[in-house]
Amino acid sequence: MMSKKIKVGIVGGTGYTGVELLRLLAVHPNVELAAITSRGDAGLPVADMFPSLRGYVNLAFSDPANANLNQCDVVFFATPHGVAMSQAQALLDANVKIIDLAADFRLQDTAVFEKWYKMPHSCPEVLKNAVYGIPELYRAQIKSAQVIGNPGCYPTTVLLGLAPLLEQGLIDFSAPIIADSKSGVSGAGRKAEVATLFAEASDNMKAYGVSGHRHHPEIHAQLTKLANNDVQFVFVPHLIPMIRGMLSTIYVKLSEKANSLDLQALFEARYKNERFVDVLPTGVLPETRSVRGSNQIRIALHKQVSSDYLTLVVVQDNLVKGAAGQAVQNMNIMFGVAENTGLEVVPLLP
Amino acid sequence: MMSKKIKVGIVGGTGYTGVELLRLLAVHPNVELAAITSRGDAGLPVADMFPSLRGYVNLAFSDPANANLNQCDVVFFATPHGVAMSQAQALLDANVKIIDLAADFRLQDTAVFEKWYKMPHSCPEVLKNAVYGIPELYRAQIKSAQVIGNPGCYPTTVLLGLAPLLEQGLIDFSAPIIADSKSGVSGAGRKAEVATLFAEASDNMKAYGVSGHRHHPEIHAQLTKLANNDVQFVFVPHLIPMIRGMLSTIYVKLSEKANSLDLQALFEARYKNERFVDVLPTGVLPETRSVRGSNQIRIALHKQVSSDYLTLVVVQDNLVKGAAGQAVQNMNIMFGVAENTGLEVVPLLP
Amino acid sequence: MMSKKIKVGIVGGTGYTGVELLRLLAVHPNVELAAITSRGDAGLPVADMFPSLRGYVNLAFSDPANANLNQCDVVFFATPHGVAMSQAQALLDANVKIIDLAADFRLQDTAVFEKWYKMPHSCPEVLKNAVYGIPELYRAQIKSAQVIGNPGCYPTTVLLGLAPLLEQGLIDFSAPIIADSKSGVSGAGRKAEVATLFAEASDNMKAYGVSGHRHHPEIHAQLTKLANNDVQFVFVPHLIPMIRGMLSTIYVKLSEKANSLDLQALFEARYKNERFVDVLPTGVLPETRSVRGSNQIRIALHKQVSSDYLTLVVVQDNLVKGAAGQAVQNMNIMFGVAENTGLEVVPLLP
Amino acid sequence: MMSKKIKVGIVGGTGYTGVELLRLLAVHPNVELAAITSRGDAGLPVADMFPSLRGYVNLAFSDPANANLNQCDVVFFATPHGVAMSQAQALLDANVKIIDLAADFRLQDTAVFEKWYKMPHSCPEVLKNAVYGIPELYRAQIKSAQVIGNPGCYPTTVLLGLAPLLEQGLIDFSAPIIADSKSGVSGAGRKAEVATLFAEASDNMKAYGVSGHRHHPEIHAQLTKLANNDVQFVFVPHLIPMIRGMLSTIYVKLSEKANSLDLQALFEARYKNERFVDVLPTGVLPETRSVRGSNQIRIALHKQVSSDYLTLVVVQDNLVKGAAGQAVQNMNIMFGVAENTGLEVVPLLP
């Protein structure tokens, strides 16, 4: 057990991933919240913006200039894309670890990054050593990482859904992998925009980003890496009228090798020791509310009758396992704390 | 123009398709509502159960035994499966046309019907002459039909989405057609069940029926007919926290022939004269609220870059084009009334 | 019947009252939509912003400068407060009638207007002749009005709920009239704001404006006028996670005179000939969905046992009877068209 | 600190208060879950019904007959009204404490109980010694109680909102106290009923129980006790389309004595040491989501300008402080555990 608390800074604490980090870290037994920055809201007590934190967070937002982030053990960036990479080197020089919840350290190919995020990558050397932060895939590297690129929300569902198949070479790549993903509206962030107003997004659903979503290259890169093979990947995200929750329905063609295997058993074995990955019994399908507020991800698999296609259904809370919870899980690993510390929040149902 | 009104009876007016029929028929200029039956609620004024109809429907529910349905011109069945077929022959003998919103007359193969609906088909002779009620596919037959099997809600989205491709032989059947469909909760009907309570279904989503949904054989039969070919079909329905609205995302592999064609133009041409089918301009994706309360169906198509896969996104109001609106459209055709009569309800947005 | 259509202009068609006017006017048999202006979106086809209007509205937004509003018979202002009064005199000079859905012509006391809307009133002479647009209270004046101040959404529920009592002197003014009002989120308009994002307003409710809401002085002025007496009025609005719908629960102390009267009968008699006011039978309480999309307002009254307090429950669709529907009703009256023309939309339930 | 765990039994674990108890107790450090009974679902693993509890609750529902509740330290009844009183004496004889979340031990006047719950009270002797379980009002009695009548959800908001005024005699009882209360749909329980289906209750609101709600006599009895005076009380509950959350807006006439006091300071002083009661700063109004999933109750007060009326706005999570959370708080007090043990769940926002 640690005797000293981890000093944590949060850059950009006013969005949904920011307040979600605060919800989790405020009661994390090994954490001391040192600073939460916001240029626009410096001076405002955090609990004035988020009254849910009254009695739990007594800090005010501080101006980034005065936040003394250099004295933290780790800094989370819950900021727009591009912020973390501008401050990364200075923090690393001060021996501060970095967990970026934006995209700056997710894509190793800077050309791809620049194409999708419309900005040059300002610290490719830091990027090279950054680790993609899905513990169930890269735990060893996370343990010794200085910089984590915390994954996008969609990728976690698709990658943990497919990993057991990819690792064992059980997918026939002659057909594309298709991920039909559905997200609650909080995934769009806490920005004032007409399209995500209650009166626009409620009692309504839509597909979006069909012609190109930023998580496509991120997922594609990881699939290719896990498959050790180029992969055709079709990805259609949808916006669903719920606050939290993400469900990906994934359709894959199985290789011949797969037909002789008990895939259910294979998935159960693969994730047996993973606290946050729950493979559901055959025939049970997951609901997003079964993980509301928790770091759990649940996976069901269904083999289409008389077919070589497999359907996977994967759910998570997009703000927890899809963002802040996974970030805390990464932090726990980086600092040698039990991986589930601060993350044993029972899902809120109903 | 008709001089005489169509005398309409509704059997089973207490569910959502029933009240939706009433909403449309109450102000239909060519309709006289003659009887609405409900065994359990006989005597109750319809507007006491559905206060939205106060001032529009003055009838009370009548007992089926006393409803004199024989004197109607047409009877809609908004009942559980199995009711329409038990009364069909008697009505036909009295020269009454039938539009069944349940499944009794949707599946020509009675063995398939019996497998999925767990009851024998009691009037196979009537079934033989029944027409599957999608006007955009079977308008000529509907015109002279005595019995309409009004389609299930999901099938209309999938079939109208795929018809232009199937009719032209543009699908490569070596890969399955995949329909990932999402429905609002009203699709489950107005039955008291825990799973569709507000506190269960709100802020939540799930896939269901992965191992077999009754609309699978219905869609499969129609696809096979339109394709003149056996078709692999993967269908995963999802329950979405909204009252109305259905969105199907359909993934198909195109045949080589398709690659030289302008599919957008082909869809626009196919549906140019269809009042209720709207092919969206390239790059525009539909939202379910854009059809809320209306008989419109909207279709978008997107060709995956450097791929032979096409994605279709189709939306409708599951209770209108997916049920009662389409039934009224069928009635209009059967009685020689302009097809859009009573159906020019502007969608309710927001 | 009119032979010539009413030429209608809409200033500011991009908000919720604007699109709601369009929904109703697009199929109004006596209306020709001549122009819809929007400075920011000039040139954009209206149906591109609101796809629900595809096939119904073929106009594009026009720049106010080029809209030739002078050639309209009537112009609706669905704009922020202050716009209508800046253009009113010029339109009146061109013999164009005005229906303002903002607050410019609601408050006869310009000092009160200036206090609550933080701007001077720029045309007090026009204001003097403006009529407060609740047909059930001021039909005769509306008939001959050139300028209508269309009421705020909350006031219509409170005023129509209380009018029968006020007109008969049945309220004891020693206690305040208390209106506890609840509104769907569309009442906040189609402005990009954090507080009305789906992820903020869904699964959440709150009171707001307790220390002062702009509809307080508006209601207070009308109550005072109807009561011919100064009235204490306590008003607490609440924001409810639904798109449309408004419910006001009103608590009043009855005068002694009221105790000998059948109030239910009095309300029924008062509104017997009002197409859009529905007094519910004793013991029945209204739901907001029973008026969704319609111009109906429903009222229930309940006398507290062994008490001299009366509770009124009033529901309307805030965008219809609370805004655009009432505006169309006013237009119908001003142009001698049957009052319900274009307003017989059956409520959308479920 | 306790060395031994509290052995807990739950009777009727399949409703919303049952699963909420499980959510809280599953991770309560001083609790051992011994049995959860359900006649209808005996044998079913609890986590099969509530997948949110996978990994947290390994028990199956047991038949009440075999549950050995006599060996528990405390039994919670999350059952319909009438169950607890039928088993109370036997459990007390076995030295088991009882916390009833239904109404059996809330009303000391058995005639009132019988009138509202339509059943005779079967153990008036036990009732006499039962304590009404609001710790902030009756902590000392709870400490030594054998039987707790855990309050209804509405009463907690009204009573904690008014207690500081009642205790100090600051209300003028010549006017009624009016509580306009709004509840999320989970308050109606997990029973299969049409009225609380998603498609009925979503995008909809209504008042209900205007002519008599069971919480009226409960609140009235407590108000009278706290006031030491008979109190006129008007109570109108409303159903709001949200899963959890309750907001009561309370209107009271202040006594003259109140006018010279700083009521804000008085409330803050009254609740200064109460972990779960949060008096908001002047001018801040609470949202229900600020307490989602937590045992917190938040209170705001607003003095109407130039008036002797005070408006209180009180929010809680109806399933936590309004039910299961308060029950756990009572248990903690009864067993000498720190009152907030197991209840420091940060509210889930967004």
C-alpha cells in the first residue's frame, strides 16, 4: 500500500470528462487533488459549476498559468485536442506523468493525426513513447509509461470486443469488420451547440459521421496492429437520446479456424482476470444501464445460425470506461495502486 | 372524388396502432368511423382512454359481438396475432375488405408462420390471396386486394431501402445483407410489461432478438422474392429510449455491375413519384424526428470509400409508415382515393 | 370563404416558434407563405435546416432587406425581443398587420417593459393600439387589431385557467394566487446554450426564475386587469425534461361567494363555445401529451376538501397554444377566416 | 469501529427500493448480505435480474420460508404495504431489528392507516414503539429503535424543508402550507402497468392524486407533530419523465416573528452538522441531477419580494434519501456505525 498520495492535476475541468474525473478522483483513497485549471473560469469554485461535487471538491478552478502543475505526480488533460501536446514536454521535464483524454497521443502516425485533426503534431518524439491506454491490451507498457493516450470512447468498445478474435487469428479479412455504434449525447461534450440541445436530441436518433469519423483511423490503426494485417473497417456511429451509454454492435466474418472453437469459452478465458471486462453468459444481451456510472464493459457474442458471421454486442459507459474511468485505471497502473482502486462504483440502475 | 364515405371498423382499438389509426382516420375526409371494438373496454368512450381524441372521436368501444363489422367497407385489425385470421372469412363473405396490422397475412409460407408465431394458420386459402401491403412495391395488387397483410415496422425500412438495388440486381449475395435496426419503445406495444417501463427503458439501450426476431423471416421472404435469389440476412434490432421512430442502418456488398452506376440517381429515379419516400441528397443523413407523426420514409445512401460496400440509412415513424399510416395508404389505394388523403400531416419537429 | 389567400411573411424563422409557424402555415388552406427571413441563414432553403418540412416548404430564408415584407398581408415576428417594435411602424404604414410572438407588444406599461427587457420601448404609440392576443379573452379587439402582442407561453395557461373565476369575482385576494408552472425545454428556444443541452436537461428538473421571471409582470398585469383589482401573484416556473408541453398548477383562495357555486359548471359554461379550451370532467386530470402538437388547452379544477382553496391544473403545448398556434388563431380572426382553420391537428399520442 | 459485520436480510428484493438497497449494501463495509427473498423469483441469482450487480452480489433470491431471517441482525422490508407488519413480531421476538420501507409503521393513527391503505393494522403494539425514520428529526429515538417506519419519498422533502420553520414557530397557519411536488417515474415502482410505460410517461407530465395521495396523511401527521398545531396542508404530486429525482416546491405564509429573522442563516445553522442536508447559498436553486444516486437532500429558500410568503425548493433522489439511502442511514444509526458509512456515493452528473 502506498503511504503517500498521488498529487493530481486536471487541465480543463469544465467538460464532461473533467467532471467525471472529479467524481472518481474526489473519493479515490490514494489521490490528492492538487489543481483543476480552466482559463475561462479561474477563481470559480468547482462545486459552483458542478453542485454534485458540493462537499467533495473544495478547490476552485485555477488559471493554467498559476496552477503549479509541475509539482503534480500526474496531470490529466480533459481538454480539446492539441492542448496536451503543447504542454507535454515541459511536464515530462519536471517528471510529471501525463494522461491525455484527447487525441494527441492516440495515433502513432502523425500524418493520419494531421489529416483528421487539422493540426500538425507538435511533439512527435513524445508521441513515440506514448502508450495507447487500454489496460486489457497494453498493461505492461502502461505500467512504465510516462505518457498515456487515453482512447476515444468508441474504440474501447470495438477493440475489447474484437481483441480475443484478433489475437487468435479468427477473423476472415475478406469481408470488412462492421461496427454499428450508438452513443449517448454526453459523448458530444459540454459545448453549447444547437445539434445537442435537449429539444433537438431528445426523442430522436440519427447516424452521423458516415463519411468519416475521427475514431475510424484510431480503431483502424489498432485493429491492424492487433491483427498484424490490414483490415477493412466500416464504422457508423449513431447519436441516441440518452445521457450516458455506448453500445457497439459488431459484425465479423469468422475464419475457418474459428468454426471448430468454442468462442464463448475463448472470450471468457481471455478476460477471466480482467476486473472491468464482463463476458455475459450465452444468450444474455447487455443493456447500457447495467454499466451506468461504472468502469465495467460487458460483451455478448452471438453466432448467426448457419452462417460464418459473428455478432458482438458491447456496452460501456462512454464517460467511464470510455473516458475518465479508464484514465483512472491507467493512473492506478502507472502508480502501482490496485487497478480497481476508486473504481468500485456499483452501476446506477434504474 | 368519392361521394360516399368509406365505412371503417377497427378491431382492437386500445393499442398504439389502434390509437394511431384513430388519429389519422378521425380527420380523414373520406372516412366514417363506424365501430371500434375492444372486448375488455366495451362501453368506454374512446376519448376517455385517449384524451388526445376528445372532440375528434365520439364513439365508445363496442363489444366485438355487437359491432356489426359486416356492414363496414373495410375492417382494420389492430390486434394480437391470430385474431384477424379467425374472422377473415366471415368478413370477406360479407364483402368487407380487411387490413391486418398483425402478422396473420404477412408470410405466405404457413410453416414459417407457425414456427414463429406458435399457432397454426387457420385460413391458408385467404392467405393465398392476401397482398403484402407496401404500396411502393405492390401497388397494383393492393388496388384489387381483399386482404392486406400490413407489414411489420422493421420490414418497411429494410425493404424500401433495398428495393432499388434488388430490383436491378446490384447486390453481391456472397456476403450477407446486414440490417442493424433501432426502434423507439412504442414498437413494443401498449402492454403492461416491466421491460418497457419508463424507469427500465429510459436512458438505456439494448440489442434484443439477436437469436431470432419475428421480422427476420418476414424480411427474408420479401428479400428473396425481390432478389429472385436466396439471400443471407443478418438482422439485429435494438431498443432505443424514444417513443416513436425507427432507423435501420443497412450494410450490403455491391455487385460489380453497381460500381459503374450512379446509385444516388438510381434511387432518386426509383422513388421520384412516391409521395412518401424521400431520397435525401448525397451527404445528408436523416433523423427520426424529421418524420415524427408522418407517413414519410427517408433514405440516405453512402458508398464506403475504396470499398464495394454500401451503407443505407432509412428512417420512419414506426407507428405511421411502419404501421397505421401505411395501413391508411393501403386503404386509400383499395378504395380509389388519392393515396395521400388524410396522410398530409407535417412531421412534428421539435 | 375567402377567395384570396393571406400573404404571410415570417421574420426570424429559425427558432422553435418559427418552425412551428411553418408547420402550421405550410398546410393552412388560406395562406400563401411569401417570405421567411433570417439574416444569418439567407439563401439557405428552409427545408435544409428543418428536414421535416421537405415537400411542404420550398422557400429559402431571405435577407430581411430583400424580403418585400411590405407586400404581405401579415407579418409574424418570431424574433428576439425588440425586433418587432423596430419595424412595426413601417409595416403598418404599408397596411401590413403584425403578430409579434416576442414581448414587444405584451406589456402596456412601458416602464415595466423597460425594467424587464432592459431596452426602451421604441414605439409606444403603436403599443397603445396593440391587442394582447388571447382570443378567448379579447376576441372582439383582435378582430379589428393591426398589431397583436402574442402572449408568452406561461401566461396563456394561467390566464385561461383563472379567467372564469376572475370575471365572476370569485377569488379572495387576501391570499396570493400561486402558479407553479412546468415547461418543456423547447420553451427556452433554439439557442446554443449549455444549460439546455440534452446531457444537462435530460433526467433532471429544476425551478428557475424564482426571484423574477419576465412572464410574472405580464401575467400580473393581465390578472389585475381581469380582476379589476390588484393581485398578489407568486410564480415559480420549472424546467422539465420533455421537448414540448406546459403544465401550470394554480392555487387560489376562493371568495365566500364561490362556495355556493358549482365551479365545474361555471367553467364548462364559460368555455362551451371555445374550440380550443377543454374543461375536463370532474376527477379527470390532464396530461401534457394529450395536447402534443395541437392548439388545445385543457383545464381541470379540484376543490380541496374542507377548505376554501381551489387547485387548477392547466396543460397546453407551449409551442402551439403557447405560441405559434395561438398566433395562427389570432391571424384567422383578424382575416375573417374560421378560427380553427389550419389548427385541427389531432394531438400526437403516444 | 465495529469488528463484526451487520447481518442483513432483505424481504422483497425485486423492486426499485430493493435493488437500490442492494446497490448500497453490496459495498457497505460493515454489512454482510445474508438473504434476499422473493417468493416469485426464488432460486434466481439476483444478478440475473439486475445485471448491474454482477460481481457485487452473488446471492440468489431465496424463498421467504427458507430464508432464516431470524438469524439476521436487521431485516429491511422492500415489499408492498402490509407485509412487514405480518412478520414484525416474530422477528422482534428473535431479536431482529426491522426497517420497513413500506407504510406499515409510518402512521401512528391506525384509523388513518386503515382508511388510506384499506387494511387493518395487524400489530398496533409494535407500531406504538416504531420510530419514524428521518434521522435529522428523530435521531435519538432511531438510535434505540427496534422498528423503523422509513418515510415515503415525498414526506422527506416536505418535512426537512419545513422543519426549521416549524421548530421555531415561524409559519402563519391561517393559510395552508402548499407542497407542489414532482417525482421521477421510478417512484411508481417496478410494477408492470400501462400508465408508467416508457411510451406513456416519456415526453409527458401530469398531476395525479389531487383528490388524495397516501403521503398526504403521512406528511400531515408529521407537520402537526412538528408544529404542535393543526396544519392545513395542500399537496399535489406530479409525475415527471425522469427515472429518479424528486423536487418539492413549498409555499408557506410566514408568521410576523419570521420577518425579523435571517431565515437563510437559520436554515444553515439548523443543518450545519447534517451530512446529508445541504442548504444552498442564497440565490442558488437546486437541480435534481445534483443528487442523482446520492443520499443528499438540497434546500433553497426564497422570500417573495414584498410579501410574507416563502418559497422552498427541495430536491432529493427519491430512491436514495427518499427510500433506500435513508433506510441505510437509519441502519447505521441503529448499529452505532458512522452515519455516512456506505453512503458517500458522489452524485452522478451528467
